[in-house]
Amino acid sequence: MNIWILNHYATPPDTSGSTRHFDFAKELVKREQKVTIFASGFNHRTRREERLEGKQNYRRENIEGVEFIWLRTVPYYKGNDWRRAVNMLSYSFRVIPLGLRLKKGPDVVLASSPHPFTGLAGYVLAKIKGARFIFEVRDLWPQTFVDIGGYSNKSFVLKLLRALEKFLYRRANRIVVLAPKASDYISRLGIPTSKIVHIPNGVDPELFSDTGIELPRELDEIILRLKSKGKSLVGYTGAHGIANALDTIIEAAELLQEKGADKVHFLMVGDGPEKERLVAKAESRGLNNISFYKSIPKDAVPKLLRAIDIAVISWKKSDLYSKYGISTNKIWDYMICAKPVVWAIDLLDNPVAETNCGITVSPEDAEEMAKAIMA
């Protein structure tokens, strides 16, 4: 079987980002399936072009048997502004003609959100190539815009996105959801639950079966220096975005500093549109118990997690998450490394409570988080 996966932000483990589709593709290749992933050469997490050089508009790369086709998407962006929106359209408009030029057509096209324009491109390619169309819903766009971004349901853009959302749900042969209760949301739009499949994020045990690659020297030196001073490291890894509510971690660090808890140090590793603001906030409050470092490759994460003492996962408080849930990548990374977790998310399903591997606190409550870290 020939399978095409369209994911604007797909990455292999040699860089920062989600490896969900690479992990799936690698397993499918082991089962003698051919898999091609169409992704942007511009890394959404690091905010830089990583795969294309000079005037290249696309490039093929085979990684562990998985075929990647890297596309140039423009314009490049730093935050969640109009440039990112145009970059989304750029991916969707460029992947269609590129797919049509390939002689051997797919049997299945899986198009993954978060943004629905990838879904539309996947539908067009599947329709023309006579393939089955699978639409994967990682974020409930455009509802996320309303609940997290504060956009009005009455806006023209939201109405267009809702129309596109329903169009894709109705024409998909199967719908894959990551959130455990996302099927409730989709079924209320008149979509039969029989074609909705729940496949959450997980973890690749092979990646964590050994120590992985070495940490960047600068980060390794930071950790060694802190450990030599007897510090307990509270680590956060991943995106620094609005949904992650990382102000809560900074405010918890401030509370602990004020209380003289000088043996606790926070280590924030990752990038995102909120990173610069968060660094400035920590500096403005004179915090000497928190350090920031840029994103690291996914295959270096095992080394990092083995070095920290407590792992933190934080999310904004929203009815969207408490109703439908989310599927985070980092919780499984934390758990496979046997790290105690401070879980600051309000969800229907709580793997930390279910497995008794940490402490659950209210989202966006810095005082509760600080108490949990000292417990």
C-alpha cells in the first residue's frame, strides 16, 4: 500500500517538534508499506528553515525508510500573526501541485490538522488520485480560536472555517481524533460516530531504550552547574505557546524564591511565540531560580529528562479541554522516564491521577503548583 501523510509541521527525531507521524510511518514501513510525508522545511517549533537551501522549493529525504518531501512555505514567521496564516495557505497551495506531479498515486491520503487547509489539500489530492481520504483532527479548529483565542463566533473568518470543517468531516472516509471526547464535538455536527477513530499520542519506546544523543554542550553545562550546587531541577519541555499557560510556572518560581526555597531551580526547554515575553517576565521579576534554553532535538530529550528531578505540564483552563480532552506528547515522555509529574490541566482523563505518578493541581494556579513542587 502507498500512503501519503500531509502534515505541515511533521518532523523526524533529529530536530524539535512532534514525531507522531514519523513514528507511525516507521512502523508501517516495517510492515512493508510505502509511506511519504509531505512537510514544511520551515520548523514551526524553532521558527527557522532547516531542510531547504538556497532556491530549493522542495527536497526528498529518506529517514529510516520513511520518505519525506520537504516543501518551502512562506513567509517565515515568529509569532501567531498574519504571516503564520499565510504560511499555512502556502503549504496547502504548494502541496497539491507537487502531489499531482508524482506518477505513482497513493492508496490512502491522511491529512492532519491543526489547520484545516491541510485537510482541504488532502481531500483534493485524494479525490483526483482516487485514494481514500483520512482526516486527522489534532486541534478542534476553529473552536480553539473561540475558547482560547477569544474570537467571535459571528466573525466572517470563523464562519468560513466552520463551513470548511463540516465539509471535511462529511467527505472523509475516516476521521482520526487525538482527544478522547472529540467525537462528541464532531458527532454534534451530524457526523456518524462510526467513522471516527480515537488514536491518541504516545511514545516510541525505542527512543528511550538507551541514553539517546548527547545534550547540546551549553545545556549540559547549565545542568552540571546547577547539580553541583545541589539544586533540584523542575523541568518543562516543549512548546512555549498561549495554550501552555507557562506564566503559571514563572509565578510559581517567584513564590518559591520569595519563600527562600533556594534548592529548587526551574529549567524551561523549548521555543514558541510566547518565549520572548516569558523570558522578559522572569527577568523583570528578578528571578534567579529559572533558566531558559532553546528547543533540542527529540532524540536528545531522554538525556534531558533523566537529568531533571520533577517534570511539569501546564495548560490553560478552558471548557474546550475539560469537555473534550487533549492528547499531549510530553506526558508520555515524562512517564517513560519515571519522573514525578506536576499536572496542571483540567481534563476528563488524567493519566497522572490514574497511574499515581505525580500530583494534580488546578490549571493557572501558581500557588498550588508551588506547593506541589515542594511536597
